[in-house]
Amino acid sequence: MRLTARGVGLLAGAGLMLVAGFWFGYPELTVLGSAAAIAVGCAFAHAAWRPGLSVKRVADPDRVARGEPATMTLTVRNTGRLASASLIAEDRCGARPVPVPLLRLRPGHDTTVSYPVPTERRGVIPVGPLRVTRRDALGLVSLARAHGDTTTVWVHPRIHHLNAVPAGVARSLDGRLDRVPHGTITFDSLREYVVGDELRRVHWRTSAKVGELMVREDLDTSLPQIVVLLDDRASAHPRESVDETFESACEAAASVVAAAVREDVPVTLQLVSGGGGTANFLDQLAEAHLHRDGDLSAATNRLRQQRLGDTLVFLTGPGGGAELGLVGALRGSYPAVVVGIFGSDGPTPAAVDGMVVLDAKDGPQFAAEWEGVQRW
């Protein structure tokens, strides 16, 4: 609760008139000062009344691709029993205030307001709470209160359709790597025999060498294990068009993930700054933003230790082209490495042997170049 400029002036005038009236013996000034002070007191009492409001908001839809329409429907109900509510209210949609008319809202009645949610930019948009401001008739006192909870609208990056999906990789006992057709079961690792294992899975040659029974662990390599590494370092997007290059990288990541999910291919999304996994990928991309403390060397070391798949897709901006050697060094753990560079002005950076580099200016061009790769 706060006094408006008019309220401050009236209260100061009331004090001066009361002092002058009592000091110089002018009863008229005393009466005027008392009336002004009473008016301010009544204004405080009026503004302190808390209306009973029930607020409900529904986003349709609450998850949307960048640029697609989304609508927020807000329903405000007067749950009081005695008086109608005439209030000044506004909802918060991200950083944008949205006026909500609450004129003569009778007890037990409600009003509904719908407005578009801005989806021009990828991100997470918090909506609410409803901020209701109550003022007295003279405009002396203003009191703002929050009503209702907040709702989140997720604006995902655009998805560009990809048909091509990398092929699986088979690993043999002698360490060789070969591409395999769909439906292939191949060796993955050896472990010690435990009671209940089938004897036909015992690898007798290794068992004879180590002196105890060793059992083969097989893996279905009919589908690849794709790892998408999104470069969210501020140093990788150093130009004025930082938003566009990072947005393009997010669109490419969303497109690769969507293609993998559509084909039932296991996929993992990782960020250079840390985090990522197998949760809701599109929500992760909506939350993604640039970090100044990201370390590509630490990220590649993490991927080398975890060995999350056999196909690595690295998406970066113009500032990441000079560090492709760190990514290329992962070919021992990830036989197939694809790099997408967005917004590069110069020539395409030289690729490490066996690594595919796609130089694109935006998401649609990346999708076109991805489809043109002949090494899947």
C-alpha cells in the first residue's frame, strides 16, 4: 500500500493546516486539516479491503513451436458475497503487461479475457500472476496485490523435417568397427559368469586366458545411438547476429532429435555448459541460453568417458570452428561425427579425417545439407 502523489500532497497539506490552525488560532484551518487527514485515513481503509477473487488461466497450447499461435484464456471470478468489484487489473505475459477489465464484477460472477501469447522468440514464457490494483475514489492511496498462480508457456525451436538417419555401428571382439544393416545383434562387452547365464554365451577363448568363465554381452545395433551436443557458449556466437546463429543451432538440434524419435532411434541431448539427458528434449531446447563459462574441452572429456552413443552431432556457431580438433578427437569413442557450423563468414573449417562438416546459415539450409550427406 502506498500513497499516490495526490495523497502525499493532501497529507502534507493536512499537517500544515493543522499546525497553522492550532498555532495561530484559526479554527477554519483546523477543520480543513482534519477533513483532509480523515480523507486520507478513509482512503487507506478503502484500499485495504481485499476482494475475493478466483483466478484460473489456461494456455492453448502450453507448448508451441516458434512462430505458431498460442492463446492464454484468463477467467476471474468474484467469490465475495457482498459487494461488486471494480478494479484495475493486469496480467503479466513474460515482460509484457496485459490489461484485464474488472468493471462491476458482481458477486458470484466471472469475466473471461483471452489474449495471444508472443511466440516470436524461443524460450520459456511465465504468465501471471494477475496483479490487481485497488484505489480509492479520490486517488489518494494505491494498493497492488497478486492473485492466482503462474503458468508457463514453452516456445520450442522450429523443427525442419529430416529423412536421413545415421546407420548403426558394430563393435567386434578385436576392436574393429563396421557399419551394420538393420536388425543386427553384435558384441558389446564381456563380463564374469553368474549363475543363470546360458552356457552358449560363454566366450571360451577369453575364459581360458583369464582363468574364469566370461560371458558375452550382445547389443542390438540395428539403430545408432545418437548424441547431439549443442554449443551454448557465448564465445561460439560472438557476432551481432548471436541470436540468429544460436537459434539456428537450436533448430538443427530439434530437427535431429525429432527425426531420431520418429524413427525410434535412441538419442541424447547434451549442452556444452553441462546438463542435458533423455528428458523432454524440446523443453530443454526452449530453456537453453548462452553461457559465458562453458568449456568445450570439459564437455568433450565428459562425452569420451561416458560413451553415450556411436554418432555424435556437434552444433556450434562461427566462434566454434577453430576448436573442431577437440570434437574430432572423439572419433575413437564416436565413430561417426557430424559438425554443423552456423553463420560462418569465411571458408568452411577444415574437417578432421572422417568427420563431416556442414556449413549452414540457418536451420533450413542445415536440413538440406544433412539430407545431402551420402555417408549415412
